[in-house]
Amino acid sequence: MRASAVSITKSIIRFFVKHYTKLISLAAFLVLWQLVITVFGIKEFIIPSPLATFSTLFVPDIAQRYNWLLHIRTTISEVLISFVVTAATGVFVALLMTWSRALRRVITPVLTLLNSLPKIAFAPLFLIWFGYGVVPNVIIAVLIAFFPVVINTATGLNAVEEDLLDLVHYLHASKLQVFLKIRIPNSLPYIFSGFKISTTLCVVGAIVGEFVASARGLGYLLKDAQAMIDSPPMFASLILVSVFGLSLFGAISILERVAMPWQVRDEVS
Amino acid sequence: MLRPLQQEPRGLLKTLRKHSPSVFVVLAILLVWQAAVSIFSIPEYVLPSPITSLGHLFIRQTDAFYNWKVQIGTTVSEVLISFAVTAAAGIILAILIAWSQWLRNLIMPFFIFVNSLPLIAIAPIILLWFGYGLFTNILIAFLVSFFPVIINTTTGLSEVDDDLIDLVRYLKASKWQIFIKIRIPNSLPYIFSGLKIASTMCVVGAIVGEFVASDRGLGYIIINSQFTMDTPPIFAALIVVSLLGVALFAVVSLAERIVMPWHQVETMAV
């Protein structure tokens, strides 16, 4: 028990030591924000102060007005479900496209066409078809987050050294072996960069779905609070939405490091 | 004199051949869609046939009701203005940032961070600040499409072959000359890939702005018809929106080919 407590404290300290510049600039930003609001007397409905924003989240009397737990839970589950569906179907379709030339011939033009459409504009259609709730929002999120995963994975599966393929052909490797031992490991960096792009897009899809029509979720809260010109919960929702996006992004980065410990990561994506 | 004449149709044929699968897919989808609706007699509010949807745009009666010219004009001008502002602001600011390494190191991480946020969620706040109208939707479209352009352009201006820079420094090239002769040509592919992303994002931004609050535009038609379960105008508007996105993308691709004839473009760029 004590050992684990010590190691937790240690890792917390290590986190602070490692990220202290970022934490300091975040704190400075919040202080500056508060000062500007107070000094210039900016009205709350234009830009709320950080104190007003965070008190909508943490002061129980105010927070209970907004039913945060319900909205947060709705949006998080939409984002997570849509991300899992996107990741699974995206990689699967890319594998199909690379496995069979005939399928690639059929799928590629469809993908190119769909990829160039402003898919988010189709959101109201899914609401008509599926009624409102979690399902249409998940579908919208999947629809816009799906293509980066497919395109990245397919690129990675095909970006294999020709010499390596020649060599294993020579050694009578089966198609399955080529996939398992060469193409899939080779595609991992591409897959993860596709996943990272799609994390933001899943959040965007879920939020826009909630804008268009829903009775819960942070997108709903944003739009509802806008109608009431109640800006502190809007800013609080924006912060929460950003934190979701960034945490999902962070989780994928950790997963990436676990899946490919050999990969020297460069941080520009 | 003969040469250009010969090359023209050859280039045209090449373009046709390259895009024929997509054209074929579009036609196939339209055919299957029309056939499915007729054969299974799908009710119009679930899925109107392409003929009904497209007809909606051209029948005078519905036109009087929906005023398609105003709606299309509104969305097209939002998209075009926001795209022009995004392209100009993104490229000019990127040149300023890339001019100083210090500034670049300071600002770029911030831009990359902001770009990874779900920016479209800010739309209701922009509406709160500026009320609804053309300007608000242009601003939303600008906000969601600006960062890909500035990040790409700055990257393109900075990712130059170090040896090349060393060589021209040795030849006493000025910073200005390095910019004009090396950095800017080097950044062109990056700029165009940023502009291609922005071409879709501007449409998305304008439409989402119209979804959140507006009194005209194709997004307004889509969201309003959703309330009344009136599906044909939704499809008509979606077809126009899609054409708008594809057309802007195609114009950027065409400009890319004219500006950089030496550069071969991959077809499946994100």
C-alpha cells in the first residue's frame, strides 16, 4: 500500500517536473484572462472570466442548473463509440482494398468521391432517418472521421519496400504471411496518424450532430446556452470538448508508443 | 503551331481517363438510387429520387417558395469570401512567421495545438458575439479552414534542403533572394495541399454556421426542411453543396497544375 502511494506521488512529481513550462504558461494565461476581464470590465455575456466559467462547472449551486453529468456522458459516449467504429471499419476497409485488386478498383473511386464531399452537411438527413439520440450523432462522427483512417492505412499497407516483397516472394511467402509480417507492421505509423486525425473529427461530428438536433450532450448545451445568451457554460463546454479531444489524442499517442516501441517518434502531425 | 493543338486534346483525354472512374461511380449511384426508389417505392420523405430532388431546383413553383437563387447565392458567397480570406491571410501570415525562426518556434506549436481542437464547436460563441448573418458564417468558415493553410505554408517555407541553403549562402544570396527563389517555390506543394483542405473546410464552416443560426443559405434550407421532414429540398441543397465543394477543390487542383506544371499530384491526398 505504502509503496504504491509513494510511487504515485513520485509519478505526480515527475509529471509536474516534466511539464512545468506548459503548466506555468497555462496558469499565466488564466491569470491574464481574469485580469483583462476585471480591469476592462468586459461584460460576462461577451467573454466570461475564468472564475465565472469554472464556477459553472464546480460551484454546486450553479452547476446543478446545467446537468453537466448527463451532457458530458452523452458526448463522451458518442465520441468513444464513433472512434471505435471508425478505427475498426477504417482499418478493415483498407485491408480489403489492399488484399484484392478487384475490390480496390471498385472502392477507390467511391472513396475519392465521398472524401471530397462536405459530409457534415448530411447531418440533418441522418436525424430524419434515425430520429435523434446517440445513433445519428455516432453515424455523423463516423462518416467524417472514417476517410483519414482508410486513406492512411491503405497508404501504409502499400508503402512497402519492393525489394522486401521480392525477397519474400522468392522465399514462397503466402499472401497472408506478407500481410501479417510485412504490410501490417509497416502500416502501423500510418494507421496511428490516421487515428490521431480522426480523434478530432469524431469530436467535431458528435458536437455538430448535437447542434443540429438533440436534447442532450455538450453541443446541445452550447446551442441552448447561446439562445439564452448565457456564455459561462458555453466557455465551460468548449473547454470540456477540447479536453476530450486532447485526451483521446493523448490516449492514442500512448497506445502508439506501446504498439511500436521501436518507432522513434517525431512530434509533427 | 501544331504542337499545342495536339497537346490540348491529349491532355483533355488524360484528364477524362483519370476521372472516368469517379464520373462512372456518380452515374452508377444516381441510377441505382433512382431504380431503388422506383422499384421499392420508397416514400419520398425517407428518400426522394434523384429526379425529384434535382427537379426541385428547377421547378418554378418550388423555386418561388424556397428562393433557391438567394440561398445558393448566400452560401456560395460565404464560401468564396471565406476561402479568399483564408488563403490570403494564411499565406501572408505564414510568410511573416517563417521569416523569423524565433517567431516560428514560438507560434507554430500553438497553431498545431489549436488545429487539433474541435474548432467548429466555437460556432455558437461567434454567433453570440456577432449576431447572425453573412459575416458570422464567413468568420466561422475562416476559423475552421485557416489553420491547415498557415501550418502547411509555414512548414513548406521551413522544410528546405539545408544543403541548398548552405550553397546559396556561400554564394552570398540575401535572405530575400533565398525566400523568393528557394523557400516560396519549395512551399508551393504544401500551400496547395493546405488550400485543398481549406476548400472543403470553408464549405463545412459556412454550412455549420447556417445550421446553428441563420435566415438564408443552403444550410438554413437543410435544417429548416429537417424540422418539417421535407426531404426533397434537403437532397437538392445537399447536391448543390457537394457540387460547390467538389468545384472549389477542382479549381484549386487546376491552379496547382498550372502553377506547378513540374509537380505530379497524387490522386488520393487527404
